[in-house]
Amino acid sequence: MCSIKDTKDFILDTELVFKTDLLDKMNNPNIKIIKSQNKFCCIDFALINHLNLKCIYMEHKRKSINALNFDSFIINYHKLMLMDLYYENSIIVWECNDEVYFTLYNKDFLSLDKGVSYGQKIVNIPKKICGSGIENLILLIEKNILH
């Protein structure tokens, strides 16, 4: 039987695995990834180019779905509001079973279609505005913090 503590450890481990995999694939010693230690933080990572101190934030969502079967991804509305206030320069990543999907945060997301999931207000981010593939995610990161 899986306890709540085991579930929390698994969630943190998926973020660590993603971070490690991303760093390995970027293969750039000038980019550092810092994981938030606050489990209630609305973002998971700060990616920093330690040569020029440019930074971009990242929210990572691990989803056990095949995204080919869906037209949109969901994210908590409150999380988007906090991104708008504090972390506007952010990438939202959905790591799905079939692929990694991502988009830069855009304040227009706050006016997209909303719904409710498990009692929480959510926003539907259309998949058609998202990029896909870890290589393309790396290009987006590099475009925002290397130059």
C-alpha cells in the first residue's frame, strides 16, 4: 500500500529525474537548475546562466497520459495568477508518457477557458500553442538565457 509520504517522495523524485535528464541533455556547464525547496511554490525550477545571470523559471507537471488523446493541458488558475505576479518569465512543462510539451507563460492564459477539477479552478491550455520534444524545450531555454 502506498502512503501519502511515499506519494510525496515519488512526486519529488519525478522532478529530480526530469531535472537530471534535462541537465544531461543540455550539456551546458554554464546553466544551473535550482529546485524550489518549498512544496507550495508555484514554480519548480529556476534555470540560471551563471555567466550573464539571465534566468527563466519552470513549472513541471508529470502526467501519466498519452497527450495525443487530448486537445489541451490543464493548470491550476491560482498557480497562473502567482506566475503573473512573481514569475512572468516562465516555461510550463507537461511531461507526458508520449512526449514533453511546453509553453512560455503568457498573461492571456488567465482569460482562457476555465473549469473545475477536484474542487480547484483550472485553465485549459490548448495543445496547439505548445511546443513538443525535449530538444525544442532546450532550444527555448537557451534562447531565453544564453544570449
